Amino acid sequence: MYKKILVAIDGSKSAYNALNAAIDLAKQFDSELYLVSVVNTANLPMNVGVSYAPGLIDDMENASSNDLKKAQGIVQEAGLTATTKLLNGEPREQLVNFPKEQDIDLIIMGKTGTSAFTRVFVGSVTRYVSEHTNINILIVV
């Protein structure tokens, strides 16, 4: 039923819960797994003459890469393989566009993200993706 499943990885508990659901479905349907993390480079603070602290993007990319490596390890422990992709940009837009480009059949996301700001808006990225994609989406608590 689902040939390609994308899991949004942001390091949150609900993202890893989503990963576990994706692993179960991938085993059931013999699906390809895609693990995607997005470094939010679109909303960095801008001040007079200085766009952001030196190394900030590198630090954010390293943290996201570590999240992807952890997720990849969980997938391997389950006896599966996955394609990982680290994207830069606006997370909401990337998580709508990338699945279209890859012919993804199902997007699995956690209900909320990692930051308190994200939790205040009750999974604003998840909500946006669910409202702007025509791909099936599974939201995991």
C-alpha cells in the first residue's frame, strides 16, 4: 500500500514515536523509509550588519545530523534500511515539497516538535504540512 514512507525527524520524543510507527508500517508493506530533518535557516534572526552568530548554522546542522544518525541506528536495529536527508530552509515548506519530489506515499510526523515555542503553537509545522499536502499523513503523539 505504501511504497515510500517519509518520517520527519527533529529530535523530539514524538518524532521517535513517529519513527517507530513508520518502522512497523515499513515492515508490513515492505516500504522504503526516508528520514528527513530540516535545519530552519529561513527564520534566523537578523540584526544590523550581522545575520547570526558565527557557526550557528553549522551547530544546527550538526544537531540535526546527530538526530538523523540516531534515527538511522533505530531503523538498522529493526532490520531495515533508510535513506536520510538533511534539508535547509523553512521546515513547513521543505516537508511539503520534498515528499512531492520523491513520490512519497505517506508522511509520518510527531504531533509536536522540540522547542517550547513549537509546543505553544501545538505542532505548527505538523499542522501546516497536514493542511498543505495531498499526500497521506499520519500524526503520532
